[in-house]
Amino acid sequence: MNLEEMVIDYLSLRGQREVLLADYEAKDAELKEAMKNIEANMLSVCNDTNADSIRTQNGTVIRKLNERFYCNDWDNFKDFVLENKAVELLERRIHQGNFKEFISERQDDGLPPGVNVMREFGIVVRKPASR
């Protein structure tokens, strides 16, 4: 198989995957919506009976409080973290874009302690531009 045939096959397979993914996502969204409606009804039952859990023959319904914390003033929060030496309040991951820019400005310094880099080549296939 020559390169031209590989590109044709690759683009065909990618197109097939896109169709499958779109079908899956549409059907999954329907199922998620149906489950969401049932969950709302079950939560209503728990709220009406003031129950944190209700056992049935087919399973147990548990009312659970979910908490998510978010920040609407990153500058103040950053100052708070630094003042309190509370770095553990942050997640352990490197912002890839910011780090890449940081390193590019300090190429001679090498990587900071504790940081490694993984580089690998990949392939991108583009359709020809419309003429």
C-alpha cells in the first residue's frame, strides 16, 4: 500500500469513527437525560420523606450532598495560597501551555527540579483544501 492509499484509508476510517461517535453521543445524551429525570424524581422522594437513603428490593437510593469549590478571583486566591503556604489547595498538574512558554524563555536553564518531559512524534492527516 502506497502513501496515497494510506491517506485515503485513514481519512475514510476517521470519517467512519466521526459518524459512530456522533451516533453514540446522541444516544448517550438521550439516556443521560432520562436518567437525570428519574434522579430528580428520586431526589424529590428523598426530600419529601427527609431520608438520606431508601432501600428497595432492586437497589438502594442514596441522597448525597455534592460540593464543588470554584474560584472567581484567582489573583486574591493565589495571594492567599502563597501567604498561607497552602500549595496543597491546588491540583498537581502543570499547565502545559504556560509551562511551554516559561521553558522557551529559559532554554539554557534546563527543566526545573522534579519535572520531566516526554516528546514523541505523531501524525496529522489533513484533507486537501477546497479548490
